[in-house]
Amino acid sequence: MTTELRALRKEDWNVWYDNLVRAFGGAPEPVEERELWKALTPYDRSIGVWDGDQCVGTAGAFDFRMTVPGGAVVPTAGVTMVGVAATHRRRGVLTSMMRRQLDDIRSWGEPLAVLTASEPVIYGRFGYGQATHRITADIDTTRVRLSVPPGTDDVRLRYADAAEVLDVCEEVYARLVPERPGMMERRPGWERVDLLDTERHREGASPLQCVVAERAGEGAGSGVVGYARFRIKSDWGHAGPEGVVQVSSLEAVDPAARAALWRFLFDIDLTRCVVAHRLPVDEPVLHLVSDVRRCGLRVKDDLYVRLVDVGAALRARTYQAPLDVVFEVEDAFCPWNEGRWRLTGDAKGATCERTADAADLSLSVRELGAAYLGGVSLASLGAAGRVRELREGALAEASTGFLSSGLAPWLPHGF
């Protein structure tokens, strides 16, 4: 097989994207969705593998900015659009793209790469560790009630056109980004993704609806303190209406506004349940419900993290307890990370430099990626045999320092 790996050219985008669509099943995409992804594609950060005039491999890397523990927003490559033609599997196409991509990300000075995996088994060998989870909830609103916090009744809700209130909703989102590891700053154009409203997105439900929460004196002159986007899928059973409220996104800046939005969704007429597919594992509404067992909770893996530059990545975040530990890092795919690193840090900042000192812990870059955002403990990885303790007490020290001191890490949208 003679193939060529090269950067994506604009004139090749349609052929490149067609290969990606085919790799994910081949269902045609609506024109507006295709055009949006074309506009968002970072041509200078995307690559393809070509066999003659046929594209047989695709991969891209969005230029994100992700919140890490401590609140810093760090340049992060969002690995995306990875696909290999079925005719060219098991021929090294994916490995060649991952090799080129991580070399590129390093040259761009971005210490982190992240992705959501269609098949998790694929990416561990390239150093990506499972770092966050998300919850799907299917809440029986005929049986579950909410106990809302004080101030909820002071929040005013109103229907609004999602596009017309997009700017004020984005102000709400921006206020929340520094508060939770894993959240991404909105890069230009990304605010439009959640507004896609094709028949494929609806799946038989209503057009996208939007409600905003307001309180006098809040927001940048707008008073908007939260919003919910959702669809209603009507259904009539033998016993009457059994509609489903499908939540697309819900954000709020304080507990009362969040509770007001959830209460509204619970109380929509002619419905029997609320379904949300992307909630954080510490979603506050789960502390307000009368019966959590009737919330149909399912946990799923979500964001995978890869440290492209171990030293820069570990310096970029803070640590909830003081630590001074030497890691022996294994990283065969990115050998520049291999060796011993001394990490010294606390809640104010950190240093991480190469050292010849004896190692306290031994692990691969995959485990560092899993623990990086603070949602997976190094101690649990140690219990699984994935982290080896070489100095007594070092695992507990590092594990405590790495854990998130605030909200659980969470990715609010896919990419």
C-alpha cells in the first residue's frame, strides 16, 4: 500500500469529510450541520491519509481552552473527526495519524490533548486516560418531586427564541467556565453547535425550545442568570399523555436559578419524564429530588485526557494539598515525556521539572491523564495496579493533592 499523509487543504474538505461520515456509518448529514462543521474545521490543524485520490483517513485537532484544577484555562488540542476507511484498517493508518498529530500538538506548545472516544479501547495505547464521566438521567416526573432552595420563587422564567438570546446565554456559560475543570471556553462558532435543530437532531420531537431565567440586577445588564434548551416528544399512551422532555443544555449561575429551570421542566404539561444525556456526576438536581431511584441514572465515560508535555501540564494546575513527589513516567509513544519528574505544588501553584532523584511513584502517562482533572484518584488507579508506590505514603499524598477541591470535572458538550 502506498499512501500519503498530508495536511488538509480546503479544496479537499468534502472528500475528507465524506470519508469521516462513511467511517461512522454513512448516514447523510443535513446541509446546515455539514456546513457548520465545515466552518469549524481547523484546516491547518487537520490531516488526512490519501491513497491516490481517495481519502482513507482523517483526524483534526480543535484549538480549545480548557479549565484545569485551580481555575486556569489551558490551551488544549481537542482531537476530533478521527476515521479510517474500512478498506484500510489494520495497516497503520490510525497510528500514523496519531503520531503526526501529537508531534504537531507538541510543536504548537499545547500541553494537553483531549478526546471523546467512539471506542475507548482504541486510544489507551496512544496515552489517553479516561478522566471524566457523565450521567444520563431519565426522571419519572409523575413520581418525583423537587425540594427547591430559598429564592427559587424570585426567579422569573420566560420563553425566548434560542438564537435571539444566544449572546446573553453565552454570558452565563462564560461565567461558569472557570468554576469546573473540563469545561471549555467557547471558541468562535461553537456557540452555534447547541442550536442545530435539524430533523436528525429532533428524532421526532419538537423544534428546539428555550427558556431563560432572569433576576433583576444580574448579568451584564440583561438580568439573565440561566437558560434551558429542550425539545418535547409528544406521546399518547392508553392511560393518557406520556410526553418526554428532552434536555439539550441547562446552565445557571446560582442554585435558585438552576432549581427554577429544573422545576419548570418537571412541570411541563402532557409529559411523564425528563431525559438529559449530559449531566455532571455531581449534578445538583440529584440532591433536590424526592426519589433518586426513579431518576434512571446511568454513568458513562466521557473525556479522555493525554499529557503531551508532562512538565507543562502538571505546572498548569494547582493541587488541593501540598505535595512533593517524584514520578517515574512511562510514555513509549511520546518518549520526550519518559523519565523522572519532580512535582512540587499546593493550592497556589506548582513546579514540575526533570530530576535524577529516586522515584516515589511509577506510572504511565495514561494514568496521569486519567487523574489530571481531579475526577479519578491516583489511589484508585493504584488499587487497580496501574500506579506503583515506591516510597511509602507517596500514593496517598499525590492522590489527595490531585483530587478536585471543588466541582467534579465535566465536559459540557461533545466535539
